[in-house]
Amino acid sequence: MKLKAGYIGLYVAVLSISILLTSFNYQQTLVKYNSRELLSGIMESIAKIKTLRYDLKCNERIHGKMVLSESKVKLQISPRKLYISFKGPEVLWIQGTNNGNALVNPAAFPYMDLNLDPYGSLMRKDQHHTIHEMGFQYLTDILKEGIKLAGDNLSKYAVILGEEKFNERNCYKLSIVYPDFAWVQYTVKEKEDITSIARKFHLNEYMILEKNPAVSWFDDVKPGQIIYIPNAYAKLTMLLIDKELLLPLSEKVFDDKGLFETYEYINLMVNPQIASEEFTKEYKGYNF
């Protein structure tokens, strides 16, 4: 069973662009944005999200091969509630319940519901991210880190290549290049593991795990151990940003080996009404 979590790898910002916004009298008027203004708009859009529905198409590099997965997602931000359905398997996670575990219907042997740790080996094996990165919230942290690192040089790293349609939605096409992408040595500190290190520097933990073959799992490190981590989330990121929603609908992330991961958000609905019953195992249509 493959449990995929959509995750957005936007690292540093975008070059000044012109976009169409609706004015207060509902007329379309041309407004020019610089990089920081556009980034602020994206983060403001993320901050306003209360609920999401979408179909997620993931393609992640696992052991040198791209592995495809598709799912349907319902997400409530606060308190956080998440339902994911694959072609058979289902996952339900509710903040503050079930000892932090996810309820999983594997739709396969042992043919019974399981309570699994989202950070555990059964749910996390061969995954770039956990279910806790589902949605766009972690993107805000990556953006803030990118803005801080880029300083006055935002336009050095990113450029708008024009506009492109994605599933009939008008999008900005962003190319974000980090030419100085490199692997650097890092000394593991007390109480750190691969995940906490990745969160500390806003990196991809699976990329770190893949780079360090002597590390067998995300918690298989000890203080004083030297590992390699990237100095940026990606070497190249190609994004399609919905012009109306100011949210990414498509992302392609490349590291020094090539294509690392792609995520596509299809039929994205922002702040739809989701009944509380839809985050219960008894909801009609679920098979828990």
C-alpha cells in the first residue's frame, strides 16, 4: 500500500511580474507585482485556507525509479482533520485523537483496520513525505526561509516564463533555479533525527535519507554523526501557480540527479464546506 503526501517544494521566490486581478468594481485591471509582493500574496492565500478538497497525483523517485500514486483528499486545517482515499486503501487522521495514530483501511491483508503511526515504517516506507505535510501549510515555511536566504537577490533565482493552462485553469509558469545547489556536511545534534533536521532547514527528509546510504531509517542517526544534507530544497523547481487562487497546482522538483518529485493538484476546491461526519469512519461510502 502506498500512502502519498502532497508536498510543495517552492524554495526561493519569483521575478517581478504583471498579473490580472479583479478590482473592487469587478473590472479586470492590470497590477504589477514584485517578487516579495507575489510571495506575500501566496502566503496570504495559504493563511486563509480553512478546508481543502482535491485529487492528488504524485510521482516520486523511489530507489531510482519514479513511482506514481493517485488519491482523493479532504483536509481541515484547524483542528487538523484528514481523509485520504486511494484505489482501495483509506486513511483517516484526526488531531488529538487515537493517540496520534492514523486509522488505516489497507484494503488488503490482514483485511482489518489498523492504527498506524504516521511517522512509522508501515506508513512512511518509500514515501517522500508524511501525511502531516498534506496541504500547503509547510510551503509557507519554505517561502519564508527562501526569502530570508535570498535577501535582495530574489530575481537571481526565479523567473516567470509566461502563462500556461493546467486543467483549464490559468496559471503563472515559474522557473526557480538554485545554481549553487550542493551537498554539505552536517553534524547531528542531541535529540535530532533526519526529519527534525529537514524541518530545521526546510529540506526534504527523503532526499537526505537517500543521500546517506549508511542511514537505514529517519531515526537511525546519533549525536556527533556526520551526514550530508542539501543546502536548498531543490536545484530546480517548475511551478504552475493558479492566477486566481495564488496556489500551486503543479510542481516539478529536480535535484542534482534529475527529476525528484512531481505533484499535481486537480479539482482543487478552497474552503468548501465539509461536514464533520466526513471525518468519521462511519461516514457513508467509507469502508473502515
